[in-house]
Amino acid sequence: MTSHNDHETESLTDVDSASTTIEATPAESPSGRRLLAVPRTLSALADPTRAAIFERLAAGPRSVGEIAHGMPVSRPAVSQHLRVLEEANFVSHQRDGTKHIYRVNVGGLASIREWLDQFPIGDEPNGVAHPPAPSA
């Protein structure tokens, strides 16, 4: 017999079937913090529907119904995609009465930016490129 939690896991697997499982060990960031396996986290945005949902949330907080409006998938599918994005730390939500209001999780994006900063860009020896100073 399948429990309710098993069913939810199966649904998430169905929605997340296009992503690839990547085994990675945590890395230490330049600031000394250990980072989670960011490539695995980034795979949550590899799905075009999740990327579109994330882009909608970049414009501001929205309810599930507002996010689902005009999407080519059902509202329950949008909820499943939101759950994957929340597990990847890209979005967070809070309840407002009977509605769930989702928004971009800035903290989750900060850890990804920090992870990306470890890679060399241009001639920067420490892997962190700094934008040119604005001209006066």
C-alpha cells in the first residue's frame, strides 16, 4: 500500500524526470562556508516550465493561481513544480489565508552566486571578476 508521502514523492519524480541526478561533494567557498551541491540545485531550473515559473516570480510574489494562469500545465502541476523549486531553495512561500504566496528566495540565489564566483573569468587570478569602474 502506498502512503500519502510515497504518492507525493512519485509525483515529484514524474515532474522532475527530465533532470539528471548529479553526485557532488560539498565545496568550500572563498568565504570558508561549505556550499551544497549547487549543480544539483541548478538542475531544478533545467525544466522549461520551472524556469518560466521562476521568471514569473522574479517580477514579484504571486499566488499559485496567479502563477498558473496562462501556463500550459495544470494548477496541480504548477504546485509540484513550485515544490521542486522550493526544495532547491529558489523560492519560498507563506500562507495568506487560504492562498500560498510564493516569492524568489534571495538567500538561495546568494549561495549560487557565491558558488559561481569560484570560477575564473577573464584574467582574474582568484576566479572573481569585478566589473569595470563606471566612467565619469
